[in-house]
Amino acid sequence: MKLKIIYLIKKSSYFICFCVLLFLIVSCALMPKEIVPSRQAKIAVVLGAGASKGFAHIGVLKILESHNVPIHMVVGTSVGSFVGSFYAYGYNPYEVQTIAFALQKDDVADYIIPDNGFIKGEKLENFVNAKLKYTPMEKFKIPFYAVATNIQSGEEMIFGRGNAGKAVRASCSIPGIFNPVIIGDKYYVDGGVVNPLPADVARRFGADIVIAVDISSSVGTTVPKGTVETIMQAIDIMYNKMAAVQMKHADVVIKPKVGHIGSSDFAKRHEAIMEGEKAAVEAMPAINQIIGKLRQEGRLP
């Protein structure tokens, strides 16, 4: 009898424990779940290499801003770093356009007796720093990265802090045209040598959506005249082939039709800006679709 009572007590205890456990499981299932806010999306604009064709970048930025496309990061190579630095610093696209229209070759080109280049590059560095009020890159309104190439090792170098003018100068130093730039104990040239459309760089720095502007997709068909034009057209061809590899890292690729504009043709800057605007308008449905989806997910305000 005593053993039977003990058995019944044990059996009751197991039953009670089971009921308590079941109650806890059901209670947890019915409790309102804590809503974890989605991480805010980062949209990057990547501005590619292409010398004077790069005025098209301004037209693209004008359209993106007029459509209220949020931009959280700017990455640029060569002329893309030049235009991108002004925008990331805090100039609006129309102010960048004003700077571009006033720009003369003598403002940025300090010609020298050819010695590893025709242009020294100090004028370009000083011009950028003066316009940006000598603000270091880490204090720009929008995070900004300029891509250059270590000419000694062939490695890509990404500048995101420090002297903006020197970083842009390094990124724009086309081999054979500009002297290499010495930073520390290393020599740097145009970022387009290794990465003319650095969409992958934007990804590495946390971009969720990448809008890339490729100005190298239409290479000019005219016969170059003189050494400089020959170098520039050869570089354009190289940019065109290499940029195609980077497009897989972009969500949207904007391709202004600037093949008719020579790489050293400052006179057609207005045409380049207009081509940038046209190409960006054509890309807006795809961009708006992405932005709409992100807003539905609560990842954009």
C-alpha cells in the first residue's frame, strides 16, 4: 500500500511538471513577438573613370537628387573621384555644375617638361582642396572613397580619410599624362588602371544598393591625333574592357552616351552633362522600383 501511494505521488508530480511545461510553451507561443527593426539600407553611387567624359556624372547626380534618391556613399575612380569629392563634401549638383562650367584646363593642369608625365598634378590637388576648404575626407557630408593604384605593386588603394586633394590627384593621375603621386613612401597613379568602375569597393564598404555610372562603355571611333590623344584613347579602351567585369556588382548601371566626346575635350562639358541627365532619367524606373521595395520593408524612410 505504501509503495502504491509513493508511485501515485511520483506519477502526479510528473503530470504536474508536464502541465507546467506545456503551459510555458503555449504562453511563449502566444506572447507578442518583439519586432526587430530592419537595418537601414545604404545606397552608394559609383562614378567611373573617363577623363572629360566625366562631366556626365554631374548630370546623373542632378537627376538622382531631383528624384529624391537617398545617397549614403560615394565611390569614385579618376574623374569620378573629382566630381564625387565635391558632391560628397556637400555641394549640390547644380553647384558642382557651376564649378565645372567655370573650370579651365589651366586651373588643374601644371604642364612640365615631360618626365614621367606631362602634368605635375599639384594644381589639381590645390584646386580640389581650395574648393573643399581643406576639409579631410572623413568629415565630408557623405562618406567618400577615392580609388587609386599603387604603381609599384599594382595593388588597388582606397582613400577614405585625410587630404582629399591629394587622394583625388592620385586617383586622377593617368599614367604617361600625370606624374605619379608620392604618398608616404609609395607612388600612386590613376585608379582606373585596376578598377575603372569600383562597384565592388562600394559593396566592401557596406553598400546594399549600388548605382554605377559607366562613362567608358562607348569608346570613340575617331583616329587620335598626337601623343596625348593616343594615350587617352588607349586608356579608354582599357577602361571599357575592365568596367564590364564590375557591372555584376551593381544593381543599376547608368551609361551616358559620351563616346563622341574626346577624353581631353573640355569644350563639350555641357553635352556630357546633358547625356548624363538623359541616361539617368532612363534608369529612374529601375531605381524607383528598388527604392519602393526598400521603403515597403522599412529599410528607407
